Amino acid sequence: MKILKFSLLALVLFTVSSCFDDRDDNIVLSSNVNDFVWKGMNFWYLYKDEIPDLANDRFSSNEEYGNYLNSFFSPEELFESLIFQRETVDRFSVIVDDYIALEQSFDGVSYSNGLQFSLYEFPENSSNVIGIIRMVLNDSEASAAGLQRGQIFNSVDGTLMNIDNYNELLNQQSYTLGFVDYNDNGTPETEDDFVASNGQSTSLTKVVYNENPVYISNILEVNGENVGYLMYNRFNNNYDSHLNNAFAEFQASNVQHLILDFRYNPGGSVNTASLLGSMITGQFTGQNFSKLIYNSDLQSQNSTYEFKDSFSGIGINQLNLSKVYVITSARTASASELVINSLKPYINVVVVGDETVGKSQASITVYDSPNFTAQNRNPNHTYALQPLVAQSINSLDEAVPSSGLVPDIEVVESALNLGTLGDVNEPLLAAALADIFGSSGRLAPSTQKPLLKPIKAEIDKDPFNDFMYLDHDHSPFK
């Protein structure tokens, strides 16, 4: 599945008949995707007041409305025309042509070999490309093959990767990676660095994979004290009990320090974010954790998420902490940022790592149905919208800046010195521990070799990663 921008070669012109009823009186089941796109955005879109074409009185007749819809080559083109400041404000709303894949993604189900990597031009300003593994998902094909974080590859099926072929090579269902060793030539510069084959290769196949977002949950004994370390990679409500179990272990070990690792966490369920905030604390039950503010027509739907002491009849394991450390990176977004922003009015949150994405809006899946829910969906297509519908703010009415959250302790992850996740010597975790125990003061930005030049590739990237979404049980329409 992929997000399409201009995928349909043609749209059959249609005649609008009785579809221009007032949306507040009668939301008609659309027989045309363009009609659905406009009605869904007119009803839900957070920034509808900024888009003249979404005004409730935009059209004076069915004919005018029909001509407007027919002027767009595809549903994707219409959708994009309704987005407010795509490059700066709304970077996240999407339209999909396969809501089944969208739903599976939210459930943590994907087609993957379990390998997550970053691609770089190497040497810089050349057409050559290398890949560096940043994470191997648990119980995956890559994990079974013994692959490790930090391994470097430069060929696929015996073909060296370059800027022109890496996309095709790595998007195959099955492939064989050829690995290399990195040699810095004994100098601090990168100009004379090189890679050389080490003769190792691994074959991988992408399969249906269910990801448990609780990637690492450990008790670290440092200076005679127990430190809880949790690497949490997505806010997935299907695994709320797994998250709660991790905190049961922290609670049983009487941890007095907690480090949350969100460096690769792109977000997810708002409700799960509030549960995590409740697990970290416990002394604020019933108080306002986060608020969602909708567009001007949906102000009655504005809602508050509170600190809780239970979910689904299960008691929350709470640590009652007054301070927490959170590891971030340029990949940290959405619900991860919400947790940081929502906890700050209550406890001391020390952010370690890099500046975050800067996304504080929540989205919802909008289907072509009488009330835009999954019930009674139009069977003639599988399009769905995932637009921004609400602004998230904390109890002080503060949103996450669009520029992202600035770390208190800046340590940018280096592709050439990744370390082992969960190990006390891994650079970002070490920086958090150093601040907790005062062993080496606050660390300055990395002074190691210059960072490699990354390629903004879409390989093995979940197109829905940056969503902060409302669970079906917590949406205004249920």
C-alpha cells in the first residue's frame, strides 16, 4: 500500500443529485470519492476556517458544487487543495486509497523484515549510498538472522547502491544485503574515510509482522540504585497491558529514576499517551493531562484527557515520580511530544537528545459513511482520510511548538557511534545517566566526526508514522 498523490488516470464525470444537502441536516452517503473528500474535510478539518473552499456557504447550488468537484483530476488533488499551508502548518494530513492497510498500521501490523535503517551519501557529494542499521525489531526476520544495530551495508543482491537505484533495490520483497566495515583512516575528518567489504551477507524476506512497541524494558543498576529504562516505539492501544506490565516491574523494583526512550517513537494513540503519563506519576489522578480543541463548528466536541488510575478494569501501575528523563531525536513526534508537554506542568521533565518534529495536532480516520465512521462504509471504494482534526494542548493551554521541543541536554545521535540500545554506555542513555548521577555534568553536542549526509528515503518507512490519532472508542462519533 502506498499513499497516492495523483494515482487515478481518470475520473468519470458525475451528476450531483440531492448531495448538496446541508451537512448538519443530512450527511449523504457519497457515491463519488470527491464528494466524500469534500464533505469529510468540511466537517472535520481543524483548519477549515482558513480554507475558503471549505466554507459552509461556499456553494449556492448542486450544479456549482458538482462543477467544483469535477474540476479536480483525482481525490488526491482535491484533498491537497484543501490543506492549510502544507509545508509549514499541516505537514501531516493524508488521504489513502486503502484504509485496510491504514488500520493495520495503527494496530502495529506491517509488511516488514524487521530491519530499520538510515541511508547516507558516502562519500559525501557522491552518488554512492550506504545503509546503517539503527534498529532490529524483536522477533522479526532480521532478528532471527542475527543482524545488529550499527552494521553497515552498501550492496543489494550484489549490486552497489547509488542514488539512482537504492529505492528499487530495497523495495523488493526479498533481497540480500552485502555488509562492509567502516574505516576512518585514523583521522578526525571524513574526507579520507572508506568502506571495504567484510565478506558478510544476509538474505531477508518481508512478511506480515506484528510489532510490540515495548521494545526494551530494563532495570539498570547504577551506583547502587535502580533506574528504569523503557524504549517505547509507538503509542499502540493494543499493547497498553504490555506497557502497564513494564511499569509493574519498575514498581516492584522500586525505581527512583526513570528514562523513557522516545528517539524513534513517531506517536500514536492519544489515550495511550495519557495512560503512560498516569503510570509515570500517580499523584495527579483526576487532574487534566491534555486537552483537544476542534474546529469552530465542533467546539462541543472539545475534550479533556485526565490522569487515570485504571483502564479497561485494570489498575494502573504507578511510580509517583516527580522527575523523568526522556530521550528524543529528530524522529520523535506527536503523542511522544504530547507526553513531554503534558507532564511539564506537573513534574520535572528533562529532555535528552535532539530537537523533536513539532507536531501537536491529533487526527482521526474519516470513512465514506453516513457519519464518517467505519460503520456502513461505502463498499465501492477503500479511500479514507486521516486529517488533522484537533489541537492538543496541556493543562496550561500550551501546544508543542511547530519547530519542535528543544532538548535540555543536547546529544545528537551519530551514525558512526550508535552504541547498543539499553546499554549504559550508549551515548544518549549515558548522557541521561550522567545527569542523574552528576558523574560528568551536562554533555555538549557531539564533537565526534561530522555527521554523514542522510538521504531522506522512504524505504521501509511507515507512511502513517507521524500520526497522533484518536482511538475509535475516544472519537466524537462512536
